[in-house]
Amino acid sequence: DTGVSQDPRHKITKRGQNVTFRCDPISEHNRLYWYRQTLGQGPEFLTYFQNEAQLEKSRLLSDRFSAERPKGSFSTLEIQRTEQGDSAMYLCASSSYRDRAFEQYFGPGTRLTVT
Amino acid sequence: GDSVTQMEGPVTLSEEAFLTINCTYTATGYPSLFWYVQYPGEGLQLLLKATKADDKGSNKGFEATYRKETTSFHLEKGSVQVSDSAVYFCALRGSQGNLIFGKGTKLSVKP
């Protein structure tokens, strides 16, 4: 297994444009999480999926954000009408229900810059 | 709500010095606790974890003990190396399984 992968690694977009990020979790991991990390801060939780069901969304996830995980495999995070405040690193993590501590494995992240 | 507070950096040490990075938490119950590390240009990696009170997590010479009395999970290493230079994050597992992170502590180790 190659771990959690994310695509793209970097994205530069103009304010008002839509962007979509993809996350491929570790195979057989049934839980998938999205976080956002701004400079000098720790990651902040956005949302998570158990299989294909989106079970929790943070208040940070405004109406412009939407996430999907069709068939319980990869996940996408879309941001509509991007704003400069959306500039951040978007991290994806996955975990297995077999792990009692629900240890999460992180991908390398997608760095978004909104100009 | 649940939260994590860790000492602010940056922390600068000489090689072979003793390291302590303080971490305290506020939570309902006794959540699992973690230390993650982010090396320059790399993603977050789990360094160590503890799932219940008095557990000691250890890895790569780093240790942290889950202290419920003081709601703390301080990270220690007896002799740091230049290769330990990174940002260290303390985290707890929230009620929905998500991680709640501290702001991170940047460690620089000089030869």
C-alpha cells in the first residue's frame, strides 16, 4: 500500500473560480477525513466519511464547500466561488475501524492559493 | 468543547540537548492522545500515541505519558538530533473520531 494520496499537490486559482481536490485513502480504510491547515496553525477538522456516508461536518465547512465519497473509496472536496480566505493546505486522512485508537494516516496535502 | 494547548515555539536546541514540549488538553472523558510530526516539505506523520490514562507512548527516542490528573501529554526526548528539526503537533481524538490539534511547536536543532 502506498499510503494516502492527494491530487493535485498545488493549485493556484483566481477568486471566484471553483476547485476540486481528490483524496485516495489507504485501501480498506473505511473512514476518511478532511482537514484544513493555515500557516502557523494546526489542522482543523472539516468533515468525515464512514464508507460513503458523510457523518459529520464542521462549522468551518460553509455552503461553498461540498465533499463526496462515492462508493466509499476516493473522496472529492469542492470549493465553489473561491475566496482569498480559502487559501490553505487541505489535508486528507484515513483510518480503519479495526484500529482501537482510530489512528489516522495523512496524505501530503493540496496547497491552495487563491489570487 | 474539546481543545489542545501546546507550548508556543519556536524552540531552538543544540544537538544532544534534552527536549520537552508541553501539551495540555481539555476534553470530556479520556480521549486517545497523539503526537504528530511534520518534517520540512513532508506530510503529517504519527509519532506516538496513548489510548488511556498512564499509558506511555514512545517512538524514535521520543516519549509521552498520558496524565489524567494534570490533563497533560508532554513530549520528551533525552538527546535531540539535527534530524529531529520539525513541527510537532499534539492532538486528541474527538467524539466523532476527528483529531483536534494544537497549534504546533517548531523545533530547530543546531549542530
